[in-house]
Amino acid sequence: MSIILFYCNTTSTASSIVSDVEAGELFGVDMGTTSKASSYSRYALVECTQTRAASIQNENPDNETMEICLLYFDADSFSDAATSEKAWYLRGKLP
């Protein structure tokens, strides 16, 4: 799995990234059914396969509108994840 963090110029750009992923296509890349996205303020986060993440990066979205940080994760399961990955996963489960 991969995570792409977008830092956008506006909150509406961040929200539109989430909407596009939910609709199934981001920057011309088919997001399939397993991709997820969320946003907060001017940040948008997309979780997708490495192949899709590479395709999004290759599409080279307008860097005047957003900055991209791409993170690849090798862990296929919670047990294989690094300590920081486990901590952030569990933090997301907090009520």
C-alpha cells in the first residue's frame, strides 16, 4: 500500500481530491474500489496501491496547486508494520 499526502493551496482543492477518489478517478488514474481518501483543511490523504500511486505521481499534478509527498509501505499486515505505522493505525481507532 501507498499513501500520498497532498498539501493544497485551498481547502476546496483538498476536498475535490477526496471527491475524485470516491468517484473512482484521480488525475486520470483509475482508483479502483480499494482506494480511500480523506482531507483536513488544505491537506488530502489518499491510500492506494503502489501502482496507482506511481501513476498519480507520473501524471504530475499542477505543483502550483499542490505539493505531493508519496510514501510506500512494505508491510502487508499489522504484524509486519513498523512501530510508527502500528501507532498511527491504532491512533486512528481511538474513539
